[in-house]
Amino acid sequence: MVTRIALTGLGGLLALAPLTLSPLEWGSGPLTVDSLHGIVYTAHRGGALEVPENSMSGLTAAYARGTAQVLDFDTRMLRDGTIVVMHDPTLDRTTYTSGPVNRLDARQWARVRMRPRASLPGRWRAEPLPTADEVLDRLGGRIVLTLEAKDPRSLDGLAAMIRRRGLVRSVFVNSNDPAVALRAHDMGLTSQLWRSKSQMRTDRPARWARFVDLLDVDYQARDADLVRAARSGIPRVWAHTVNSPRQRDRVLRLGCNGVISDAPGLLARTPSHVRARVSAG
């Protein structure tokens, strides 16, 4: 069995300790998307209300806590082609530095330090922000990952990283653009497509069932739009960004079979009595 560690304010220390936990499938290969069942919880940016978002310490803490079956992070590309973990196009909100991410090279990126939000529970230290390579090396295969390719030009580089580690069925590659999702599918990757509530008003998700492995929908969408997504034939339909048990139970009743949350610990502590739609695999 997998042993999970209960953390009480020690999240920042985990960045310094090597991971020794082994997932259920580790003996026969990396943990894959086929291991996901029931109601799937995804820690959005690691669980941005509980840990520093898109940081190595935050992702590692989310993994060790065991309250989510999937870890989510965002990627952007630097001017020298290095792919790094960052949501915003600028450094201003989450680091002690400012300016556009894409003007940095790898050497400059290594000097950037995360700025933990004061409202986060626990104690967190400033630390370097990771590259996508570093996250895949640290967590790839130990837990299912979903990464958003904020820069579609990075898709070739991300595909090479994922293939080199044998993680094609262990990592969802996410985009807001159906054309990028199709390209990821045609490259042999496991594709994820996210849609906003306004986009969902006119979306016809059944058109994407051939090439989308995971549809990531806005929980604020209308009931009819969520039902249409759940009945699209896409095997996994997860709602974002769900941060309360009430929001979770609504999307599950409407047919979603997973949620993407900034607060996976809160949701795990409040079990749902709604039966999830079973994934078609």
C-alpha cells in the first residue's frame, strides 16, 4: 500500500527531502491515468489555497498529503526554449521579481524566488521555481499529472520530455484550444481540454470525443451545459475550480466524475454522498 504523510505546517521542508513513497503500480511501471476511478480529485496548481502554487514544495506537499489523485501545474517557455512551471505571463504576482516570463533565459530563471502568500496555512520559505523537467523527474510516474501548455509552441518540447520518461499515459497535456488538444492527441499524448463557462454556452463537446481524453469544464457553467459535457462521450469530465463541498456535489449530480480544486484537503475532509459517473476509461 501507499503510505501518505500527514503534514502540519512542514510543507516547506518537503522540498529538501527526497521522495521515498511508492505508488500502487510502481512495481510494474509508472502510475497511469487508467488507475483513476470513482470521484477524482485534482490539486489545482498543487492546491493553491493550501500550498504555494506551482512550486516544488507545494506540489511535493500535495503529493505527500494524499488528498488528491492528480497534481496540476502550468508551464510556460523561456526565450531560450526552457519550459518552466508558471501560470502567469509575468513574474509579478507570485515571485519577488517582476517582468515577463518569456524574456528570461534558464540562468535568469534560476535566480527567481517564489513569494509565498501570507494567507497560506503553515510556514513556507522562498525557493527557486522549478522547470517542467524537474517536476517530471520528481513526481512523474508516482502520481498522475496534468500540465497546461500555456505556450502552444512548447508542445514538441513537452512531448519529448514525457516520452523520454515513459509517461505518455501518466500525464494529461492541457490547453484551452481544441486545435492544440487535437495536435497533442495526434502526437500520441494524453489530451486535456479546458473550457470557460462562456465558451461552454456554444460548445458541442461530442465533436471532441475522438481526441480529448479529459474535458475540464467551468463549474460556474449552466446546468444544461455541464450535462451536455457529461454526456459528450468524453470519458473524463472534471469541473474547475471547485473549492467547496457544495460546488463539488452540484457538478457530480450533473454528471461530472472529477473535480479540480485549490482546496483538495477541504474536499477530502468532507466526503460526498453523490455517486460519480463511472469513467469509460
